[in-house]
Amino acid sequence: MKDEKFNWKLSLCISLFSFSSYVTQPLYSAFVPSLLAERLSSTTQVGLILSFCNLLAMILHPAVGAISDRTRCRFGRRRPYILSGAVFAGISFMLIPWLNTFWQFAAVLICYSLTLAYWKAPIGAIQVDCVKPEYITRSNAVASCVLALSSVIAYLAGNRLTASGLDERDVFLFGGVAMIITAGIGCMTVHEQDSRNMNFPKKHKKRSILETFLTIERKRRKDMLLMLLVILSAFIANYGFEYFFVLFAEERMMLTAGRATLYLAVYMFSYLIASFCFSCMRGKVSAETLSRISLGTAAIVMSGFFILCCMKGVELRGILWVICILYGVCWGTFNIYIYPLWLTFLKDGNSGNLMGVYFVCTGLAMAIMPALYGVIRDVSGTYVSIFAFCSVMFLFAWGILKIRRKVIWNN
């Protein structure tokens, strides 16, 4: 039946921003570590470079989110940042494979990371601004569905372009152009209110991230910190899987980077199916319960595959298809339902600042993970260890979510 209250068209248009911001990420995760590995001698060095890029980007999330809350512009508070960020990020992404010296390569990576981070918080905030609070979960499910579709398209495009004899330059050109075009379409179809005449409360104008934290009731501050720990550890695990899966497939299964992206495409396709199913559902099970189940299942899936990798004589290629499907459903479920849990801390409509904190946390995960796992990889001597690493981080996130539940009951 058609839902008369939930605005599917608006949610789909807002989701174009998610498509735009994420269409280059799968290509970045699949090809940049390999390009870096060609220029550096150890995984630790590769991880440190990626971590440095992500750490710089993390600084921009809260700053731009807070500034966008106070922006006065005829085109709205968020769209100017989204469009300008998409253009510069897309151009930077297209330049990545053209630079051969290490320092030029590192400079354009930093530029891409900064410009991509520049518009992440406004994307999250525009969804909160335009969608009614009771429909945030469904709208986020639609956005996750479109985000997964962008990843599937990117992985398949990367596979087909490399399989047809083209090099990485064409793959990066595709990603950059797709980013700019979809962001432009999104800005034309999502209409924000003219913010020049909007009345902002004084405390809304001057609030910093620390002040945002202090406005939360004292008994909920511990809850907020625990939620940040859950988000941090879960995203560390997921980024580890996405960043180092191709290198694992090249080392352990003797696959090319283009062939390995097919497995990642299946992972994101199952994520897409999970997102679509949840976008059509009305919540009968709590978001926290589904988040816990997805984290626990992801830990079991990762640890199970790690054990199989350590056994001799096991044919892994068929099993890996199943692992990618199961993990895609788990991560899709978690990603959909952790978002409304985080928005329970929203106060005074300060969505840009709150989303800035959220993306600082995910950015910190992206910054920590490459260096942390780079050391583990050099010590273990194999990329098989990525599955043990992911399992431990998911298990840690599951445990923190259990602790958070007890904290809420005690309060």
C-alpha cells in the first residue's frame, strides 16, 4: 500500500547526496591501498598514510556541521557546502592515479580526504532538517539503500573497466564524474528554505561541540559516550574489511583487484536488499535490539571465515560469496538502526553540530584503522588476519551496546 505520510520522493532526492558522497569510497578502498603499496615497502607505512589523510579530514566534520547550522543563504543552510564540496572532491579524486611521485600522490590524497569530509555533516543534517522525526529511520533506510546501490555500481564499474583492459585512470574518472553529477541533481531537486530570514536562538549560534555535549542531561552523557564507542569500534571493523579485502583476495586467493571487487559488489548488493526491506517495514523490534543482533552476527561471520582460512584444503571462493552476503545484511541492518539511536541526542534542532560529532567518530575510525591493522598485518605476515581483527572489533561493539543497555536501566 502507498504510504500517504512518508514522502518517498523527498527521501529519494535526499539520498542522491548519499549516492554522491559514497560512490568514490568503494573505488578508493579497492584501488588506493594497492597504489600506495606500489610506492611503499610495508603495510604499516601504507596504513599510516591513509590514517593521516583520514585524521585531517576528521577535523572538518564538526567545524563545517556547526558553521552550516548558522549559514544564511538564499539556497539554504546545507546545499552550498554539499555542491562546492562535491565539485572539489570529484576533481581531486580524478587526479589521484595521474600523479606518480609519492609526495604528489600523498598531496592529492589529502586534498581528496579534506574536500570529501567538508560536506559529510551537511548531508546528514539536511536529512534531519527535511524529514519528520518519526520517519527518520525509514528515510535513513532509503538513503542506505541508495548508498549501497552507489557502491554496487562503483564496484561493478571498476571490475568491468579493468576487465576490458582500461587502467585505474578511467576508474577514477568515472567515480569523480558520477560524484559531481549526482550532487548537482540532488541540489536541484531538494529545495531548502531560504535561511537569510531564519531566526536562530543565540545559544544555537554559538554552541560548540563541547557545549553540545554539556547540553545533554548529565545522566545521558555516559550513554552518549558509550554510543560513540559502539560507533567507533563497529566502523573500525567495517573500514578494515573494505580497505584490506582486495589485498587479502590478491594474496590468499590469487585474484586480481578487478575480480575481487565482484565479491565486494555482492556484499553491497546484500546491504542494498537489507536496506530496501527495512525501508518498507514499520518498526516492531527496537533499533537497539536489531543493532545488537547485527553486531553479534557480524562477529560470528568474521571469526568463522578466519577459522576456515586457517584450515588446509578448504575451497574458499564459494564460501566467500556466502560470507559477503551475510556480512552485507549484518552491516546494512546496523547502519540503518544506529542512526536513529544517535539522533535521540538531538536538541534545539542543532542537527549540523550533532551530525558533525557523528562523522568525527566515523572519521576517527577511518583514521585509526589503517595504522592499527597495518601493524597487525606486518606482525602476522598475512592479510587473513583482517577477519580476526574485524571479529574482535565487532564483539567489542556488541559488548559496549550491552553495557549501554544496563546504564539506561540504572538511570
